[in-house]
Amino acid sequence: MNNNFKSSLKQVLIHEGGYVDHPRDPGGATNKGVTLKTFRRFYGKSQTKNDLKKITNKQLQKIYKKGYWDKCQCDELPAGVDYVAFDQAVNSGPGRSAKWLQAAVGASVDGAIGNKTIEKTLEQDAVTTINQMCDERLVFLRRLRTWNTFGRGWQRRVTGVRTHGLKLASKKEAIIPTIDYETVKLGSTGKWVKKLQEALEIKVTGEFDDITDGFLKGFQLETGLEADGIAGRKTYQALGLIAS
């Protein structure tokens, strides 16, 4: 039905960030959402963490397309639902993403999206499906023992995915990133502070206060950026506010 893979991948990568190897992350070393285990499954057991750090765009697209998008039959899903299913597959596995979709549309929950699941999905209102999928995702994430460590970032990601998915489903234009920006930090005021606060999903005042500083540093840590409390090019790119 749709061929939204490339645009959906851009959105997914906004949330994935760069190379991280957090000791409490069960996924281990990860770069742009690809774990070392997944990287080795596609390109051989000899691949190292250093190879993962140097992953190419071509390798990324192959992994995401075959490993997640195609497994969830995203080309056959309605706009918005395809993106949400894709992001959930990347973050929690294709089987679990399929189950959340199946539960949302009343299909048999077996973790494999086939013709019956697609038919059920096409019969349902996409907005309702997206909301139910995201709700199921949050219920699952809150039960994980690592919620206290990663929960704030996960919550922010699900909120962002829900928002973008609903825009696609309602056929509203997504925000188009700009190439111009203003670097802001503690004490700054103005339009770009407001943009930053909106992206961080905190109270929008236009004043870069201690609360904004804390949320920004938390986001930077979660996405593998230097947690310096300064919103510049890399931070804006990670938030999807400017083009890469």
C-alpha cells in the first residue's frame, strides 16, 4: 500500500542516536539502533565493536529493511501504522511489534503479520490502532526492570512516535527540519529555546532555565551525545529539528 521506508527510517534514526555501550543495556554495544549481535547476523561473526562504529548507510538500510520493515509487512500497512510498527520492531523486536498490532486490531496474536492481520488492520481506524499500539508498548516497557534507568527516554520516544504516526495517519504534513539554527544554553531566551522545549516535551517558556538544562542533559546522555547542556547542531539533529 505504501512505500514509506526511507522517510520512516529517518524518523527512527532520530531516536536511535549514535554509538553507545551502556553497561545496564541488555542489548550491549549499539550504533544507530543496530546491536553488535544483529550486525554480526547480517555481516558475519567476525565483526567487532569497531566495525559497528563504522557502519555504513548501505549496511544500515539493508538491516532495517530486511530485519524490521519487511518482517512487519510495513508496505502493506496504512500510513502511520507502518511507521509505528517499524519503530516498535526496531526497539523491541518484530515479533513483539506484530503482537501489539494484532492486539490493537483484534487479530490472532501470534507475532507474525500475515494476510489476516493486514485485513484486520485495513478495516480499523488508523488513529485508534496507533494509540492502542503505543499504549501496549508503554505497558510492556514499564514492566521492565530497567525502566528506572531508561524509562524517561523510552517514554519520550513513544510519545514522539505516537505524535508522528498520528500525523501520518491523519494526512497532516510532518515537520520539515530546517538547516538554520541558533545554539542555546542556560540563560538563553527566544524562538530556539521554545523549539527545544517543545522537542523535549517540557513546559514551553522561551527561557532556558535549570529545568530545561536538566532535561536536555538527560536527553544527550540517552542518545550518546556529550551531556554539556548546550543545544547545537548534533543535539538538534537528534531531536529532528534540523536536517542532517
